[in-house]
Amino acid sequence: MFKRLRIAAELSAGRKLSFAACLFALAALCAVPGSAADIKDPLLAYGARIVGDDARTRIVIDFDREPRFSVHYIANPERIVVDLPATAFGFPAKDLAARGLFKDIRYGAMEEGSARIVLTAARPVQLAMAEVQTDENGNSHRLVLDAEMIDKQKFAELVKTQSWTDEADAAQTTSAIPQPENSAPGDFVIAVDAGHGGIDTGAIGVDTKTAEKQVTLAFAKALADRLNREPGIKAFLTRDDDEFLSLSQRVLIARQNHAGLFISLHADTLKQKDIRGSTVYTISDKASDKLAADLAERENLSDQIAGKETVAEPPEVADILLDLTRRETQAFSISLAENVLASFKDQVGTINNPHRHAGFRVLQAPDVPSILLELGFLSNVDDEKLLLDDNWRRKMADLLTDAVKRYRAGLMANGG
Ligand SMILES: [Zn+2]
């Protein structure tokens, strides 16, 4: 493509070319996005918007006509390049200021007849969707780019397998996400999420000063190992070291790995140091009580601790089908919570009314049944002892595995 464009540029610059070369160049001009007509009458990009967070970011650019475009990936640093025909960018720069997954966004004319948008990412990304949406009257043409984070390895594959010559293929970047490693089709996949991590230490133990992020990681590892001993169950960790993940990154990791369940593990503190025992939370718009509301508010602060911007509404929030999915998922989440508490009965101490609900952002996956398990409270000396005890951890992991197995048996009995 660049070779062709260079010929076009030379031609228009009035360089002397042989007749044959001119014919070839003219043919080439017609074959690339930047045709002779485009050069004189560039596309107008008259509006732009960018929304989302550090897990998913959507860019929308309004054009006066349908733009042909191609998408490519470049490594070091991770960048997405969107090539367009000649385009006049007429929107205010602040409307496309870098945010979310992107730390720098540049756009402008390339060689004559072409323009380029370069999105420099803060971490490996892919475009889960890249398409032009035209309204019924054919008046507005929106280029919609939905970026989501992926791991380094997947990005390297994108860079390696992409084609720079076939533009039609390059634009179709939507890729099915493969099965998670080591899992077979039909496996029941469970995301085990160790709360907090990195700069976000979480609560601190009242006696030993152990950080919640360490307690949750140690427990998450024990639970994933225990679950993985069950045939047909494949558990994986959202983080396996002391790494900060934003709340929506945790949700996205679960969804990208096709998790059938998401279990977020915590061990917070309360002002009332005598309160101890486990609690299981499911999501709801309205908190069940003040304790749940306060806890969700504190947990949702996690992103701010790391200086991440929080986004009030995901872009698809008004989608009716998604709303139905959400409600169905909600029922499954509640079923899991009930199974967990049935396993805990007479085995593990719980607080009063141990199934509570509140607006935890980490439980917001519309299609993955999710619970947040407060294992116990680091503000209570006795709970803290248990939380650091290997035997207790093993017992809890056994009970949770039983709960997951019963939940799964219930799904299969209902044909799920
Ligand atoms: Zn926590």
C-alpha cells in the first residue's frame, strides 16, 4: 500500500514518469483508498468521542462520507494504526484526548491521499470491533473502534499474523478469543480473583499488620489449586502476583477467558472490631444494608487509589437484551451465594445475615455469575488468625469447592 501511495505522491508532485509508469500509477490510484477524487475532496471527520476505562475504551469518529479504513498493530510500544483516505480532521483536539487504554492519540495527513490515526496504548490491546456504522438515511457515518486489553502474548500474535497488504482482512480485526490455556472445551471455567494488589494494599491486619492483598492472593492460589483437582473444572487467577488490576480489568479478564463463574476474595476491616465471620455478596443497585453499602463504596475506591478514572456507565448499559442477560446472571449469582452459605453452615462462622448485596463494581460482568466473598475481617484478632492459617484455608477451599460442584450440578440438572 505504501509503495503505491508513494507512486501517487510522485505523480501529483509533477515528476516526469514514463507513459507506462503513468498508466500503472493511475491504476494504482484507483485501487487505494486515497483515489484522485479523495485528494481534492478529502473526507471530513467532524466529530469524535472517546469513552471507557483502562480495560475497554471506545472511540467514535463521525465522517461526512463512508470512510474506507484499515487497521494495523505495531509493537514497542503497543500501537494501533488506523489508515484512512485523505481526511480533514475538523473536531477539537480535546474531543479525542487520550484516556482509558490509550496514553497518546495522534492523527493527521500522511502522504498525499492518505491520513492516519495512531493510538498508542498503555498496555497490549486489540480492537474487538472496528466498523463503520451508517444511519438509516445514509447521512452519518461513524467509525467505531472498540479496544480492549489483552495479554502481551496475544498482542505479539496480532502483530505477527496481520497482513499489511489485504486491507479488507485487516479491517476485520474481531477475533474469537481462544479457550484459556490448559482448559478443554466443556470445562467449567472459574475466575478466582484475589482482591486488591500492587499499590492498593487493601485492609491491614489489626495484630500482624498483614496486608489484605497478601491474604487474598494466598487464599486465591489455594482455592484455584483445590478447584483444579476436580475433573471438568478449570480455575484460573485474575492476578497471580502482587500486581494492581483495576476493577474493570478484573471483570474483562474473566469475560475474555470465558469464565462461567467469578469469585472475588476479600478480607476487609470494620470499625466494629468484635464483628467476625464470612459474608457473601452479590451485586445490586440498592445495598441490602449500611454495612454492605459502606463496604462496596470502599471497595469501589480501589481504582482511585491507583489514580484510575472511574466510569459511571459502561457504553452498553441501555441495551435491553443485555439487561435480560444481567437479570439471568443475577439469579445465577444468587444461587452460587446460597450454595456457598449452605456449605459454610455449621462449618464456618458467618456474620448475621451472611448473604448481602450492594453495588460492587467488580461484580458487574453482565454475563458471568459473580460473588464477592469476605473471608473474614482483618479488624478482628480471631479472624486474622484464621485468615493466616493454612488448615483453615484448606478447609475453606474444600467447602467452596463443594459449593461450586453443587451449583454446577444444579445447572446441569436444569440443562444449563
Ligand atoms: Zn477488600
